[in-house]
Amino acid sequence: MGESLNEPPPPAADFGAGARMRLRSELDAARYSAVDEHWAGGVQPQYGVAPRIRIGQNKWFNLLWLIPIGLLMLIVGVAVAQGIRELPTVQAFMQRYPGESQPPGDAPVGFPAWVGWQHFLNMFFMIFIIRSGVTIIADHPRLYWTRHATPGKDWFRVQKPVPTTPLYTAKQDSITLPDGVGLPGRRHSIGLARWWHLGIDTLWLANGLVFYILLFTTGQWMRLVPLRWDVFPNAVSVAIQYLSLQWPTESGWNNYNSLQLLAYFITVFIAPPVALLTGLGMSPALSTRFRWVSRLFSIQVARSLHFLVLCWFLLFIVIHVTLVFTTGALRNLNHMYASQNTSSWTGFWIFAASMVVIIIAWVAATPFTYRHPRVVQRVGFALVGPAQRLFEHVDSTPGEYTEKDISPYFWHNGNYPDSANYKQLQANGFVDYKLAVGGLVENPVELSLKQLRALPNHEQITQHFCIQGWSGVAKWGGVSMQTILDTVRPKPEAKWVIFYSFASGPEGGLYYDAHAIGQMSYHLTMLAYDMNGAPVSFGHGAPLRLRNEVELGFKMVKWIQAIEFVESFADIGGGLGGYNNDHEFFGYRQSI
């Protein structure tokens, strides 16, 4: 007799307290509180290659060559600038456009004290943002211009080409950074890097908002916004002066030269909003709900533009610091730190004190992170948690993607299951597989794949967002979690849903993850047994995997063996809401 779609599966008498205790006993109950040699299962260091950028279809250019090439171009540029500066037409041009576009007559002169504080805080925050940012890149050290993270289609990488090994995982592709560069530098420490990055981002944006308010209430914005079209020919004139080594007279106290003005305008008014928008473009919750975000900034385009903003900030910092110290260091430091237009040593000593603070923070940040990762996690979540909670309470419906959008390659990830029980089920084509669903429900059940397929079918084409940065679009077929809710009828006290995997984590114990029960009724939350029209493969989570499109990929448990509805996850595993939360300091909320 075949199962009727209208008849509920029979109750599961054996998925009671004993079965749940067995599953919980197979979890690792340790709550990790330090990063040591056993980190992430003792993952070994793996170093990448020099940065490379794709030229054409198959050629790669080693960016280290830019150092000698850049030096040669600088020498040639100096020679050319010195030569053309003597031409009458160029002299006439520079006389007409000496290098400064005059500000309005009511523009303020000088720098108020708040500019110095804002300058220091911006510099302080940017150090941690940049260092944690490069650690995040190192976890998937490739960039793409399409939403598909297809090997061989990246335009930038700091890793060797992807090997052809069928079950090569994204985690295997991650690389190590020196501890003094990355924050932290250890391989696959992205969970901690993200708390640094997102937490400090929150402070940086708050500081920037205060900066904007002060700029526009004091009139200082007129010193940073090009208000006349002659800024562009004046900028060309300044460039010729710099290159010819006859530098323009420094007069930043009154007015920036046009090249400085354009650079400051981009750095203050363009780069930060682009950084914010591209950062939001990498959020699964926002991209799933607000589809224009995904259309405008698919995760890989957003990630690439985010990286280019980083490059801009690094370039600006190098040039800015160089010019500060080569065009009158004492006077410039007084402008920035002492609000004085003098050549006294006051600004220098304030600057020196600020650098001591920055150096101490730089040196201490990574060791502190390794010794006190839970502090980093708690502070990071306190800063970014309110926005994260806001973003995850969104729902959406399918329709953004069609079959033509399906990615040609979908990365494997995770620790593959190798237990005797799983191998036996796999060998028999999972005909003996039973999904146990119980806990705080009125009707606990055990469902075979045949019974799952007899339930109302649910299909969706959605984009996967991995915490490491790769993405992929796939067509998923299976059962809506709403159907499971209707079948088992959770009790009112059930607040969380625990998904248990057949796979173990890298440090032992079953992999599991907790999801808020409210997200289980979302349109795009489902149990998938098909992927792109075929049964889900071993590498992608056979026989059953979770899809919860408002969360990052590590929360979408693969190789599911059981589901438990609970009031709290405090007594499950390490008590923090998931294997990666217990072990690698990820968050139980990860919608950004």
C-alpha cells in the first residue's frame, strides 16, 4: 500500500527520551574557551601564494611585479613631468590652474579639535577592520565577478588553482596569515575575525555618522566637497607638480589642493557608503528579502567591490602618510592633532602618544583573541547583535532565480560522515533511512525517504551564502519545514529546533545546530532531498539537508539524522547553539 498525502505518518514510539539522550551523548559537551594547537581539529597551517590577478582567460599576473613596474613607471613619470613642465603650453596651463579650486568665501579656515579626535578614532578602528578583513578573505582566498564561485573563473586569488579532487572542500582551501597581519591570523579563524570586523564596523560607522553631523553643522564639509569644475584641471596641474618633484606649497590649513580635495572627497563620501552597501550585499537575510540588493550587488560582486574599497583605503593611507611627513611634518601634525597652524612640537607629541596606543593595541589584539575568544565573541555580538536580530526576522518567497541561474559548481564543505551506521545506509541507497522528529511536539514521527517524498513537495531556486565567502545558486526539492510543523505540531514551549547530523565535527562529537522555531515557518525553510533535479549527493548532504535562506551556510545542517524541538539549547552540546558556536566561536545567529 502506498502512503497517502493526506494521511499523517504514524507516531514514532522509539524517538523518546532514550533516543534523544543517545543523540545528545554523541555530542561534544565541551565549551571551548581558547584557541590552541587543537583548534578546528588541529587544522594545519597552509600558506597561499603571492596575490594574482587574471589577465584574459587563462593568464595570471603576479601582483608583486607591480613593485618594480611601479617604480619604473614612477621614474618615467618624473622624467616626462619634468620635460613637459618646461613647455610653454604647459606653463600657461599651470599658470591658469595653479592647483587649488577656491572654496566659497564663507568656508571655515583651520581644523577644530573634534577633527583630531575623529581622525584618531577612524585610524584606530580602520586597523582592526583591515586586519580582520584580510583574515576573512583568507578563508576563501578567491574573488569573482559573477554570483557563482566557480573554480577557474575567479579574477583574483592568493591561493593555488583549485585541485580536481571531487570532494575538495572550501575549508581545505583556506590559508594561514601571519598573526601580526591577520586578526587573528590562524587558518580558518573566520568566526573570530567576523566578530572583530562586524563589531568594529559598528563603531566605525557610528564614528562616521558623528563625523558627518559635525561636518555639515560646522561648515567643514565645504573643505572636502568639490564645488567648482575647475577642480579637475587644477588636479592635473598638481599631479604634474608632484611628478616633476617641484611640489605645490602646502596650505591645508586654509584650503586643500585639488588632488587632495578629490582624494579626501572619495575617502570620506564615496568609499564608506560603498563599503556599507557592499557589506550588506553579502547578507543572506537582506539579499533574500530585499531582492534589489542582490540584483545590484550579488554576493560575489559585493565581495569584490568590498575588496577594492579596502585597496583604496590602503592606497590612500600610504600616500597620505607619505605626504604628511614629506610636506612639513610638524606643521601637518599640528593641523591634525593640535588644531594649530604652527611648527611647534605639540602635534608631534600627541601623534606619538596616539601611535603608542595603536601599536600596543595592534600587538595585543591577536594574542588576546587566542586567549579570550569568548570575550571577543560576546563584545562583537553585543555590538552587531541588534542589527543581526533585525535582519533575521524577514521572510521571502521564491522567484528571484530561474534554472538558467543555477551555478555550474557548488562547493563542498564540512566534515564528511564516516560512521558505520551512515555507510550502511548509504550502501543501501538510504532505503532504510528514517528521519526522527521529536522533542516538544504533540506527534513525534519517524519518516523514511519514501514517506518524505510522499509529503507535499516543495521546490525553490535560491542562493547559498557560505560564511567563508563563496556562494552558489541551486534548485532544491524536498519538504517545507512548515509541513513538518503541521505534521508534528510543536508544543507552545518549543522555542528552538535542533538538527542532528550523521557527521562529526573536526574535534569529535556529532555536528548539530539550533534554529529559532519562528524561522521554520518561513517560505524558504525546507528539508531538501533533491538538488538540481537529482537526489542530493553525498558531498552536499545526502540523504537530507536543511535550507534556511536567512542564515549563513554553516547553519544548514547536512546529512540530517534527527530533529528535536526544545525550549532551550543550553543543555545541548556545549550549550551555545551549534557545533561551530561551541568550538569555533561562530554565532547561533548569523544572518549577516
